[in-house]
Amino acid sequence: MAAEAGSGGVVKHILLARFKEEVPPERLDQLIRGYAGLVNLVPSMKAFHWGTDVSIENMHQGFTHVFESTFESTEGVKEYIEHPAHVEFANEFLPVLEKVLIIDYKPTAVNPS
């Protein structure tokens, strides 16, 4: 039941983050708006969603925020990573993170039998 490894098909780019405690809320809001704005600057980025942890399971391992970007292919993710707007944003965003985890995956629908 492994997802196909080919480059075509929708890819979700997930970033889990824990920001440094000293990051003020105004700066955090500015960074999130900047992240969301990439969807208008990077053609391969088709959608963006974000949120904060609301789980009652307490298994977040310290991550507080999740950011999800949607691309049409793995090539689209590569274009995003190399795009000057993303590079500039990452240079602002990454230094304020205490902890980060990034994973890309291809959504697979499961039809119950």
C-alpha cells in the first residue's frame, strides 16, 4: 500500500514548527502572513493552510504550528524550494524556529472494502 514514488500527482509539503519563545506575537503574525503570501509569488505553490496544535493527545513533541502547502508534483516542490521568494522567506523564517520537521507526501485515498 506504499504511495507511488513518481514525480507526478499532488504533493503536500508539511512543515511542523515550534517557534523560539522570544518571538513576539506581532513577528509571528508577520511571518505567517509572509508564508501565506508565497502562494501568490511561487507559481508551483497551489494552496496554503496553517494552524496550531489543538490535539488532546499531548503527542505533539513540542511542535505548536503546522503549515501545509500543496503542489501539483515533486518538480513543483523543487521549483518552490529554489524560488527566490521562498529562499528570501526561509532566511527570515528558519532562524526563529526552535524546532522544525518537514515532510512531503502524496495523498493516497483508501477505499474501505
